[in-house]
Amino acid sequence: MSAPRRELISGFKAELPLLIGVIPFGMIYGVLALAAGMPAGAAQAMSTIVFAGSSQFISTQLYGIAAPGLVIFITAVVVNLRHALYSASVAPYLKCLNSRWKWLLAYLLTDEAYAVAITHYQQTEDNLDCDRPDARHWFFLGAGLALWATWQLSTAVGIFLGAQVPASWSLDFTLALTFIAIIVPGLRDRPSLAAALVAGVTAVLFFALPYKLGLIIASLVGVSVGLWIEAKA
Amino acid sequence: MNLWLTMIAIGLATFAIRLSFIYLFGKVEMPDLVKKALRYVPPAVLSAIVFPELLLPGGHFDLSFGNGRLIAGVLAAAVAWRTKSVVLTIVTGMAVLYILMALGL
């Protein structure tokens, strides 16, 4: 088997365990989007156009309470800002690729694809030499496509099932659990831990603010506290 | 129409965020403060989403043993800390939640 093909399949396989959190999450997104009054076509299109689960969730909730478009936009951007970190983190490994590859992999750069791709880059040979190209971007592509296809399909299933997924199954809780799984292992230094705790408590305190503005305030306060603790240390 | 415009704007912004450093690598040096601040964006944003999910189920503050989501979330966090496994974290959280629900909590 050729190296690109082998990498593509490995990436696909490495992504599979993460899909058990993504499938219910995508279904619930589809269900909630319809419940919020979004047309089925728009709900499905959002999974392709935005392709970022947590911001889709929150946009849907805001749409359901008739929040202004600008508020939805700003909230979604704040929620997705963390992808800039992923972008910075994978950038050195993608520097030799042509623009087409960079654009494609940027589109596929979700929490779950990033987690798998960066681990693969870090655990394999430390090759950043453009004169010796390797095939590891195919691994990234495999992981990204596995997630992309799963997200589109599970959204479609959610839209199709609609109200038939009972709220009593509490499948929406998989979102919180997926985020817990992503953040908790990284909270091993004081500034990160402080950023997380302060942002969380602030979000609870400001929860009653309209349009989930508390989320934006909490995020800003959390990041500031992280920087402050880091500067003090 | 407004819905589609908002959606496309979010999509373009999200793509720009994801492409940002991949595209700019080697072309522009990012200010140190931005790089440092970015490190704290994931824990801050994700906690700001998770905490209300655990502490305000149904929109009402509930810091008690009757709050199944809080207990399930805390135990799932302990599993995430120990194992770093996404699968085990989700399975633990959902299992605990279902058990507590079955017990009538």
C-alpha cells in the first residue's frame, strides 16, 4: 500500500473512538435545530458551512429565542476562537503543503480532528524539512473526513428523527461530557486551571444575562485571569 | 434570509480562524500576548459552556446531591483526568447519569 493511502486509513481509524461522542451530539444538534424553528435544509447546511458543533448548538439556541443575527455571530466566533490555537499548533507541520491542502485541512480543523492529528505529528518522526516531504497530511485528512462524514450523517439522522428522540434520554449531555474530556486533561498548570474555574463560575453568575452574553464575558474574564496568574508566577 | 446570512458569516469567520496561523506561518510573527492568550481560550470557553450545564440544569441553580448532571459531570471529569480517554469519559458520564435517573434522583 502506498504511504498516502496507509496514512489516510490510519487517520480514519484513529478518529473512530471519538465518533461515539460526536454521533449523539450531531443528532441532538439536528433535533434542537428543528425544535428552534430552523428549516431542515438550513439546519443541514449549517453542519457543512460552519462545521463546528458547539457553536452550531449555541447558534441554534440563540436562534430559537430570536436573538439578533449580530449577537449570534459574535457568540459563535467567541466559541470558535479556540480553533486559532489549533491552527497555530499544526501550522509548522503544514508549512510545506500547497494552498489547496492548507485550505482543505483548515476547513477540517475541528476539536476532534485536531486532537488526533497533532498526536500523530508529535508521536512520529520530527520532520519539518520541506526537502523531505512526508505523507502525514493524509492522516490528518483521513481523521478530518471521518469526522466530517459522521457529522453530516448524524445531523441528517437528527433532523429526520426530530421529536422522536425523547428529551429523557439526555443525549444533549454528551456535549458537556465531550468538552470535559477535551479540557480536563490539559488543566495541569495553575494558569489554565484558574482560567477554567474562573470562566466557569463567571458563566454561572452571569447566566441570567440575555443572549448568552454571560458566555462571552466569562470567556474574556477566564483568559484574562489565566494571563494574570501566568504573569505573576 | 437573515438566518442564511448569519450562517454564512459564521462559516467564513470560523474558516478564517482555522486557516489563520496555518496561512500566516512564516509570513507574520504573532505578538507574544496573543499567543499566550490563545492558550487560555479553550479551557475558558469550554468551561464557560460546561459549568452552567452542570450547575444550572433546566436553568435553575442546583448544588446538591439531587443534581444528577453535576455528579455525573464531576465523576466524568475525574475519569478524564486519570485516563485522558474521551470514550471512557463519555461512557462514565452517561452511565452515572442513567443510574441516578433510574434511582429517581
